[in-house]
Amino acid sequence: TPTFRHSIVCGNEMSWFDIDGETGSIFASGEIDREVMSSVTLTISVKEDHLPKSRFTSRSTSVRLVIDIEDENDNAPQFVGNDWYERGVLVEGAKKGTVVGTVKATDLDYASSGHVRYFIEPRSGAG
């Protein structure tokens, strides 16, 4: 009766995946980060072994498996420039709609997880 040995032979440089040698089940074995890599291509090999072993009774094949990594909203947006404040300028008597300043923020997450929205929070208390 043949036995099968599965292995990852290429593409697992980040050590993100492991394989059950008998069943061929592939599972995550490390912390996966989409901001590092958006997809991984593994080359999986399966070898059929017959006993007694000889070069005439062993057969193998391989397949490429592409794993797309979906993003998780795991990064907070960051303002570009000063870490804790920005300064705007407004001339006394300026008209409604006059630009006071501009802030810019970025988010390392992908697609909708990385979309940045700006808003002004209402003040709490009088000041």
C-alpha cells in the first residue's frame, strides 16, 4: 500500500504556513500580515512511497498554490507631519468657507480598511 508524503518545497520564506505531511492540510503557523505580502505562492509536493524503496517505485508531483491574504483593519491612521498638533491661520473677519489649514493622514491598511475620514468632534464643556 502506498503512503503519501506532502511537503512545502518553495514559497514559505516567511514561515507563515505549515503542512501536515500525511493529509496535505495546510495551515497558518505564523503571524500573517497583509501589509508585508498580499499573496503567497507555495509549491506543494506529494511523494508516493512504496516499500521496499527504490528509484523505480517512488513517484512524486507538485502543484502551485496561490493564497490571497485579505486585509484586517489592524492599523490606526497616522497624521503626516507633527505628532500631536497642527497650526492653522485665520485672518480676523475672514469669510465663511475660508481655508484655515489642511491636515493629512494615512492608514497602512488596504482598500476600505485603509480609508481615512476626517471630522471635527464637538467640544465638551464651555471654553
